[in-house]
Amino acid sequence: MVSLNQYMSQYDHEHTNPWNKVLHGIGIPMILAGIVLLALTHWRIGLSLFIGGWILLFAGHRIEGNKPAFFQGVVYFLVGPVWIAKEIKDSCAAPLRLLSRRTHDRSDS
């Protein structure tokens, strides 16, 4: 059985272009928000977000030069949001680690 770490590693391997990552970082939340709004009967806004998000994802894959991961299996519909959450967490944590390191270095002086 394939683990989440293996799926995440494969997804990460197929999303290396910075522009593709940015487009996924915007597109995946748009798709999720669109689904929620569709469920809450705000269908016009929800549908617009849903379609716009997919356009961004396909544009990212055109830039990257590969096919979306979900062509390999439907599980990637779930891996994508987890991957983008990890990317956002890592992006936010990096400046905090740098700040912590600088503060630690100053206290040693």
C-alpha cells in the first residue's frame, strides 16, 4: 500500500517549476472555495472560482510541461490540497526559522 509520504513525494517531483507552484497555490484554494460556495447555493461565484482555479492549474502544468497528477489516479485530488497546505506552511516557517537563527546568533555575541 502506498503511503501519503510517497504520494506527496511524487506530487512534489512533478511540481518543481516556481510558476506552477504559485498557480497551484492560488488555483487549489480557489477550487476548494468554489466547491464550498456551490454547496452553499452561491453557485455563480462558486462556479467561477471552480473553473478559474482549474484554468490556473492547467496553465501551471502547461508551463511545467507535464500532465496533472490526477491522470495517474483520483487520489491526487486529495493529495493536491495537502501538498499546497504543506508548501504554504513551509513558506511561512522559513522566515521564522531565519529570524530565530538571527536572534540566537545575536545573543551569542
